Amino acid sequence: MTTTPRWADRARRDRTVEIDLSTFDERWAKIHKSEETYRKYRRYVDLFMIWAERYTELAGLDAVKTCGLDELEDYFDYLQSPHWDDHPGDCVSECQNLPYGAPSLKAKYDALSSYFGYAITHQLRGTNPVKGIKIGKRQRKKRMILLPWEIHDFIAEARKESLRSAVTAGLFYGPGLRCEEVENIDVEKFYEVPRGRMLHFRRKGEDRWQDIDIPHPLNPMIDALLDGRKNGPLIMSTGRRTRNKTTGELEHTRLDSSGLWRMVQAAGERCGHKISPHDGRATSITLSLVDPAQPSVDRVMTYYDHHDIDVTLGYRNADRLPAGFHRNPFGVDWKTQAP
């Protein structure tokens, strides 16, 4: 009869765990497959830690170890309370957004659940207090679908700002890429086939690559933006560039998702629309589903990297579209392109 060795008894809680907050945070960062998810979660955890320092006796690693359901309930009450000016300490930017709605509450719930759940794996605590919080059910956001002529106006407005902004807008509203996917596009991953330009890129949150057709109307803008450049990130930051320690050459820094988001919002506001990058993906999918070429849903699913037909159809929001078929002016040509 085989007995479980003492060192494998995972139920034991008598071991002393030596770890500081910075080490814990570094290890927690590594469990996220998506860098964008980690950045979002990090911001939400930092907001909670600031709140804990102001309104409880817990701070730093003590908050991770001993924060209970009572503190979490107070925190989520805070998130749903109106903003007031005389709270303790300096106001952080997130305070100005009080009160938060169900989607924002759910995002903060997920971040803290991940954080305290990871504390359990390090035996810093025995339970996850976030699991005891009840928040309203998150409703699926109804995305803003731009009409074909509004897409023209939107990308033209983005072009007034810069070619970089126009290409970014085109990648959201043309092939319907996600923010993290656009951020990580490298110039050398473009290649040519008889039917046009293709892109080999990594899909969001996964170490999985896909090849898709780049819509023909985007190619002139991409060529103008590259101006002969053969490598580096497609959408570059205009901030300070770092120097390669080995070669001594200045390196290209890619613009992060927050910067991409701001460019889209700014161009949309100038057109009179409150839109986000993911509204571009929803627009692209909706117009593909009502394209005159009538592509099969399977083709659309493959192009947009969906594994479930309900996900694809869930993006469709044709309420704003007049009856009939409509072409996306910066979308893929379903007669001659796409799988």
C-alpha cells in the first residue's frame, strides 16, 4: 500500500510562507496569458489597495493576508456610492468615475478574485473573500455600429490626425482586430499572396497564430505609414525611444492598447460618436454578416477567430442599418478574399 509522503500533504497549513508584497505581485503577474488583462487587473487591484490604506487598518501584504468579507462589502459599497470631495487623502482618478455600473463592478470583482485566489495558492490565506460578494448580473453591452458612410467619415477624421491614427482605425473597422492584436502587429509579419496582402499575427490572450487577408482599401494607408520600413511594430509610439544595448541603435517602441483606445475615442468624438475599438470589431462582424456576397457564417467565424456561432451572432447589431445588404468600405472583399 502506497502512502502519501509528508512533503506532498497539501492540506497542511503549518508551513511558514516567507514572501513580500513585491515578490507576490511579480508572481501573480506571470500567471496572466494576456498582457492587456494583467494591466487592467493591476489597475483595479491598485485601486483597492489605496482604498484599504485609507479606510481600514490593513495595508500592503496584511491586506492580502487578512482582508475579509466585511472589508470587501464596504469596498463594493464604496464603488457604488456617489463621488464626494472630502474623503481622506488625495483623490485618485478612479474616484471621479463613482458610482460604477454593473460592467465595471464585474471587472473589478474578477481582478480581486484573481488576486486573492492566487494568495491561496501561496498559503497566505485560506479562503477567497471576493466569492462572498454579490453584484448585479453583467448585461452584454450593445455595441455602437457605424453605417458604411460613417466609417468613411470616421477614418477620414482619424487621417486628419495622422496616418498612424487612420491605419489604427482601419484595422478595427476593417478586419475587426482586437486592441491587443493591433498593438502587437509587427511589420515583418505582412506578406503577399496572389489575392493580396496577408498578416501573420498572434491572437489575443493565446500563444496561437492566425493568417488573415488585409482588406484592399487599407493597403494604401499601410504603405504610406510604413514608407519602406521593413521591421518593427506597425503602430509605433511617438514617445522616447530606447537604445539597444548590444547594437547601439534606437529601437522602435510599440504604442500600447491605452494609446490605441485614446486615438479611436478622439476621432469618434470629432465625428459625434462615442465609440471604442471593440465597437469597430462589432461593426466589422455585423457588416460581414449582411455583405452582398452573403458569406457563410462558418467563413465569418474563421476570419474573426470565433469557435462558437453564438459568439459571432452575438456581435450582430443591425438595428441602425437600413434594410438590405451593405458593404463595409474598409472590410475584406468576401467575393475574392478571406478563407
